[in-house]
Amino acid sequence: MKKIDAITQLLTRGVDEVIVRTELEKKLRSKDKIKLYLGIDPTGSRLHLGHAIALRKLQKFQELGHNVVFLIGSFTALIGDTSDKNSQRPPMTQEQIEENFRTYKEQASKILDFSKIELRYNGEWLSKLNLKNLIDLASKFTVQQMIEREMYQRRIAESKPIGLHEFLYPLMQGYDSVAMNVDLEIGGRDQLFNMLAGRTLQKIINNREKHVLTVQLLEGTDGRKMAKTYGNFINVTDPANEQYGKIMSINDSLIMRYFDLCTDMSVEEMKEIEASLKAGENPRNAKMKLAREIVTMYNDKGAASAAEDEFIQIFQNKGAPTDIEEKTLDQKSCGICELLFVTGLAASKSDARRLVEGGGVTVDDKKITDSKEVVELSKKGVLVKVGKRHFLKVFGG
């Protein structure tokens, strides 16, 4: 099998589309160093494996010596991007933005070497634009171009409002490319419209081509797009045991996709794993290898090995974790929903009720399905289990 070279892998693995592929590849093979960036709006405080695909692509460009910029959307987050939303996203306050991006660099450092990367905030230039500048940018686009976007057509059909400010977002993101004068922007395919706006503005204002590379979107543990909204995400900063367990819970049909998008495993080795799965090997073996790979990347080899031992203890040997968190309540009995809520095993009492009635809660190995059941507490403690991975020893006062 002919080995795929680094540039071909750069432009194909985990990539959804490149605009324009032939021109960008020619530039990369000429050994010219290009300037590229990835922008992330700090709309949440955690980075998950879906975000990591673009970060890892940025890392590959960095390793080849290109000039890489990691851009924090400190200003665009004030508008709120709705590229993948069915309704308006509420604008964030400056305080929320500052709180969120405080941890972004620390998390992204698990993937990127920030000593070799330029860190920027788009508030540096966007906050300086005046009304005349904004009108000038807006004149480069038409209402028809904006309204033809699929998400807007869907919202119009569903009689959902479209805020006028939402049309400003592509202009602002597009202006990032102009302000930094880049050759390439990387992002998810849901960002294509915004990234192409930057390509348009770069050509008009700086008379320079800007290429666009979109990465594939990763499915979460439930098969839908990985997103905080769905609660199906695996964070890059999750503890090793939690990461391992979540990866083991993905659908078997996603195993090879996760190997491809989330690891550095060679194409040759992935083909061997795929062939073994087609030959009838138990998917659990491949999934455990996948979990080891990912946990090692974001934690270390020792943590991955310990997480695997813990997984085998809990799920294959039907045991309890070796290290169980403990809490003490100043009472001798407690309603099961109240118990789950006050101990943090459920986000709310309604969430606790849903977990109980859905059959996901056991106390000392007894399944609890009545949301009104009262749990007797003592100094010996009871073992509460929620779902497959969450255990807590609760003692009474």
C-alpha cells in the first residue's frame, strides 16, 4: 500500500471540504509558509472532542511550520452565532465571555503548543469599527445572500424570528480574515457561510485569496452531532475514567469514525482494525483500543491503563469502582429524588424523577423505579448508582 504523504493527509483526513483544494495544495507543496487561523467563540467553558478535530488540524499545520493563529471571538460572542441553531442565540455578557475564555487556552494546550502559536482576540479590531465601517462591510453582501441560508429558510417556514443583528455575524467573522490578512481559515462545516464571507472580503479589501478548510462534524455518544445542548459530549478535560466510559458507550458503527477523526493512528493500522471488525471480531476490543488511545492523548498512558482496569471491574466483572466518592447527610432517611439532587447525582428534582422512572437508579443493587420511595440512611452507608458510571456512598447522620 502506497503511504499517504503529510500534505495529502492534511487536506483529506477529517476534512469535509477545501476551497480551493488545487490552489491551496499547490501553495503548500511550494513550501511557502502560509498564515492560517481557527476562531472559537467562548460560548461554553469546555472543549469537547468535536472541537478538537479543528484544533488537531491546526496542530498539523503548526507541525509543518506554518504561521498559526488561535482566535478567541471575544467580540463576535457578543452577537451570538446561530449557524447551527434553529432559533436566535442570546448574546453573551462581557463577564460570561471573560469567564469562559479564561479556561480555553489551558484546555487547548492539551493539543496545541502555544509557544509556537499566536493567540488573538477579535475584540482588538472589531470593537474599533464605527458605523461607517459597518455600512461599508454590509454593502459587500445582499439580503438575498443572507436569507438563502438553510437555517433562515427553516426558521421562516416555522415562523420563528430572525434578528437583524444575526446578519452582522458573518460580516464580523469575515472581517477577522481581513484584519489578520490570512491565507486560510479552518472551521466546522456549519461555519462555511461565515468563512466564505471572509473569503469575499479578503479578495475585495486586501486583493488576496483566502482559502477555506472545513472539518467534519463528530457525532456524540447518542449518534447526534456532539454538542453541549444534547449532553452527548466527551470533553478533552474529562477525568480519565469518565472519558474511557463515555467512549465505550458510543455506537459500534462510530468506532472507525472516532479512530479517524479523534486519533493519530495510521491509515494502515486503521484498515487492519476495520478488516478485523468485518471479519467478526468483537467490537468491544476495538472500542477498548480506541478508548486507550484517546484517554492517553488527553491524560497519559498510566491513566488510560487505570481507567481500563476500572471499566473492566465495573462493567465486565459487575463490580463497583475501587475509589467511590462519599457524602454524609444530616438525616436518617431521604426521598430518592431529594437524595439524588442534594448529592449532585441529578441536576434538579425533575431530572432525578426522570432518572428514577427511567430505571437508571439503584440503591445497594436494588433498582428504584418509584420516584416517591424513601431511602433509609445509616452510618454504614448505602451505595447509590445512577446510570452505568456514577457511584456514590451516602451515609446518614
